[in-house]
Amino acid sequence: MSITARFRAAAALGFLAATAFDAAGDDWPQWRGPNRDGISKEKGWSAEWPGNGPKRLWEANLGEGCSSISVAEGRAYTMGFKADADHVYCLDAATGKVIWEAAYPATLDPKMFEGGPTSTPVVSDGLVYTVSRAGDLHCFDAATGKKIWATSWRKEFMAKPPDWGYAGSPLILKDWLIAEPGAHGASIVAYDRKTGRLAWKSGDFAAAYSSPITLERAGRTCLATFNQHGLCLWEAADGRPIWDMRWKTSYDVNAATPIHDAGRIFISSGYGSGCALVDVAKDPPSVAWQNKDMRNKHNVCVLWEGHLFGFDETDLVCMEFATGIPRWKERGLGRGALMLADGQLIIQAERGELVIARASPQRFERIASARAVGERAWVMPVLANGRIYCRSNRGSVACLDVAGP
């Protein structure tokens, strides 16, 4: 029996169930954190800073790219472009010392931005997974950097990268690695995460720049993707298509990761496309509301206590999740990125400033701010174990000490 057949047979027996991403302590082991929602459970960190900002524990330049930081077991992982190659870095999270570095040939391809890799590493069970803009998928030993397995989507599926290259970050689901080559017959795929053997492939939609998520629907684990076609739902067990909704965006830039809560999925795109809340608990799903008051061009919102906080192009906006009604708007931060911890927004402004603000639907309330990287930054900041990691598009990385007393 083929590996695909064995996986499908197992799926038929119903053995596959969704599982939360395993993370130790306050680590941040993948894109958007342990639960892929941009929210950290870390408490006790401090936003009471001296005039020159929090203590800078270390700085580094890791090459061009918009790859964010993943933190696991005292190590930080990211990617950058230098000397005609993509470099995967494993750093001591506290000191910035390079523990190992792996490289493979690549091109900078600075199309209307600085270029370099834009996907974020995924760390799980002693392995690190990375995706290049050209569609090279690698699995490394997290301790040593030894290559465990690799594949090229261009060779495996004859896949064509989207115009700005692959940016989506893979997803761990039990023994599988879920990814989006966006090829004919392989819009979404599942690999055995330890061996790289293909478990299943499905769909014909081209890839955009978003990352997949899991959700429970009608008692089954499903996957949601936001590709060039739009929002798609898939059976997690075998990749069978469930439903799709067309969502056309200029230049096919659907980049924001979908947000799921209580049977509803929020999607958003820039270039004037706007946003929508889709009720996927219904059969078939239907749009609950749609407007142009939240246009996530590069980065995704966070959902906190019934409200979305995110960037409508260059303005930071708070919006009611259930209704789509905006509550407030703050200008001057540019096309930034954010996460949330302990009821506070951690914001990386486009011009390199780090801003802490209260996650309140009443008004924008700045708590603290400091220079972080001092140049254009579209990269999501990361709080992990009392440290905030910031990165610019050109590869400047700063680690700031925000541990509480």
C-alpha cells in the first residue's frame, strides 16, 4: 500500500484530530505564536521603560528578509539573505550568539521591497522547517542545523511561485507538516514531518502569501487557507475540498492569515479589497458582513475580547469582530505589525519604532515607545520569555529586555 493510501485509510478510521501546538513555557515556536493567533499568554513583562527605552540585550544583522522570529527552548530562529544565499539562523535567544547557520542558493529578488525570505521558521519536536521564496522546503535538526530532508516545489509539483515569492509559513498538525505549494493538484499538501514523504495533496488554486490554520467544524478538524482564489476549507484528514469563496485582490495579494473564532473566519486584504466575516458553521458558509474599514495589506490583525486590532493600510484600527464596526483609528504608524500579550498591543511601526499600547476598544492609549531597529520594518515583533525581538526588512535584529521586576 502506498504512503498516500495508508494515510487515507488511517484518516477513514478517524484517528486524526487537531492538536494545539506544543510549546514550552512562554516560547513562540512558529508564525503568530503557539496557537497561531498572534497572542502570547506571557504575563509580568514590563512596559515601564527609561527614556532611552528597554535594555538592548543584543543586536545583529542577518541579511534582507521579512522572516519573523521563532523562539523555542532558549534558541531563536529566523532567515535572511546574504551573498547569493538564504541563511537559516539558530541563535542563543539571550545573547544573540550564532549556534548554527545553514545556507542554500537563492536570489534576493527585491521587487518593490528589500527582498529576501519572508516565511517564518516552524520549530517542533527538535526539528525546524523553513520555506524559501522560490519554494524550497527544508527540515533541519534544531540542535545542530543538519539537514534532515528537503524538497523543491518547482520540481516536485511544477509549482510557480507567486509574484513576490512564497511567504506562507507551514503548519504542524500531529505527524504532518501542512504547506501550500499552490500548484495544479497540489494547492495544499501534507508531508510526514519527520521523513518528508508526501501524505496527501489536493486542490488547484495558486498560492498567495497567507498561512494555513486549523479549526473544528461539524466535529471534524479542517484547514482554512487564503490563497489567490480566496478563502478555502479542506478536510485535514485527507485534504478533500469542503468549500471555497472567491476573494479577488489586486495583484493576488491575499497575505493576512485567516482568524477563526466560534465558527466564524475573518479575512482581510489590502489594495482596497477590505475585509469580511464568514460564518463557516453554516452549511454552506455565508458572509456575515463585509466592508473596507480594515485592509490588511501585509500583516494580520489580532482578535482580543471581541475586537480586532490591526492595520488598515497605514492606520491602526480597532474594529468590532461581530459587526465590523470600527471603534477608533490611529494614524502615524505606517504599515506596521503587531502581537498581543497581557491585554497590551506590542506594535512594530513601519519606521522601526516599538510601541506598546493598551488593547482597549475605547481609544488608542500609548503606554510606551522606543527606537527598535531604526529602518523600515514590516516584520511582526515577538515577545518570548521576557524579551522582545524586533527586525527590519534589511535584517537588523534587536533583542530588548522587558522582563518584569
